[in-house]
Amino acid sequence: METLELTGIVKRFGEVTVLDGLSVSIPLTGLTFIVGKSGSGKSVLCRLAVGLLKPDAGEVSLLGRRVDVMPERQLSALRAKVPYLVQGPALLDWLTLEANVALAAKGLPDDGRIERAIERMGLAALRDRYPPQVGPGIRKRAAIARALVLEPVCLLLDEPTTGLDQVAANQVNEALEAVRDAGLGAMVVSHDYAALQRLADRVVEVRQGVIGYQGQKAGFLEGPK
Ligand SMILES: Nc1ncnc2c1ncn2[C@@H]1O[C@H](COP(=O)(O)OP(=O)(O)OP(=O)(O)O)[C@@H](O)[C@H]1O
Ligand SMILES: [Mg+2]
């Protein structure tokens, strides 16, 4: 089952209930945009999805496996299938972009996967640059390339364009299209409605601890705000 299933999820921090019985089933194919106000719980949802947080109630299943009760050792294998790219810097500044990508391939078959990831993210001409020598859009592409080396099913990206200028944001959005063209899925937490309008196959909205909307983007864009 190529889905992320959250069922009856309750997540509290102290007195604050962030998710309050949230249920959603997200296909891991195509591009899913996850939206919602700041503080609505989008990043919490991402961390629950890959077992970095445990729910107070409810069940989390990813690719048909119960994440919320899975031992850590099995979780790391599952996380390679759905890599989670957090916001902010992720590369080692003292390694070239290629070396950063290659790091992720340690212990994996030497079957051209590094080269494929570099090509796919349009980094062939930039491979010998160091992260500080390129812009934030290219750095994010290198981070995505590093995830692609794992040969994932679907990427989970938390606000990959937030804080980037338009040029850098476009570089990341093109990378998302390349991910989709490669037949991989992506779940993208985003405030970028222009990108959503252009790229999303479906939209999931987190609102007041539950799902406010899930479905085609057309319905989301037309619906009441
Ligand atoms: N580890 C934590 N400890 C305490 N509170 C937390 C923790 N993680 C998240 N929260 C709280 O949970 C709520 C949801 O946070 P979350 O980061 O998921 O929001 P978000 O939708 O990702 O917002 P943004 O769009 O600003 O990134 C916030 O009120 C936040 O303060
Ligand atoms: Mg967040």
C-alpha cells in the first residue's frame, strides 16, 4: 500500500493539543501539497509520519507498516523509502556537492545511483562546488539528490522554498517536477500557493488539529478560505 495513513491521531505538547483526532490517507504517488497556518501542526505531522514523534493516540502507517509502534532499527530502513528533508541547511560545507550526495550512498550498491541523482537534480556542472559557493536553491537540490540516492518511494519535504528568493524557489520547484518525472512521489509542506497551483496533484490542509481539506487542488483553490 503506497500510502501514508494517519488514523485518529492525537498529539499534545503539555497542555496544548496540536492534533486532535486527525485522520488522513495520502497516496505516496504524485505531488501532495500539505498546507495550513503557521503552528497548525504540519511539521508535527511530518515527524509523526516517519516515527520521529509518537502520537498520544491513533495509528500511523507508512507503506503498510505501523510506524508508531515500530522499533528504531526498522524505522531507519523505512525512512530510506520516505526520506524526510527538514527545513534549513542540510549539507556539509567542507564537502563538495558531489561528496555530499555520495555520503548518503555509503554501504549501498555502486550502481551509478550517485550519478543518476546528480543528473536528475541538474547538478552535473556544479558537482565540484562547495555549498557556500552556490545559492540556496542549488543547495536544496543537492539535499534532494542526496535523498534520491536512497532510491526512495516518496520524499517528504518540510517547506523547501520558505525563505528563498524567487530564483531559488523556482530551482526547487523545478526539482520537484524532476522528482515527479522520475516516477517518485513527494509530500511537500508549503506556503507557496503559486507552486501549489502549478504543481500539486492533491492538497491536504491541516486546520485546528484535524484535516480541513483533502482532495484535488481545484476543489481547494475554489473552496471557502
Ligand atoms: N517539540 C515540541 N514541544 C512543544 N511544542 C511543540 C513541539 N513541536 C511543535 N510544538 C508546537 O506544536 C504546534 C505545531 O507546530 P508545527 O511546528 O507542527 O507547526 P507548523 O504547522 O509546521 O508551523 P510552521 O508553518 O510555522 O512551520 C505549535 O504550537 C508548536 O509550538
Ligand atoms: Mg513547520
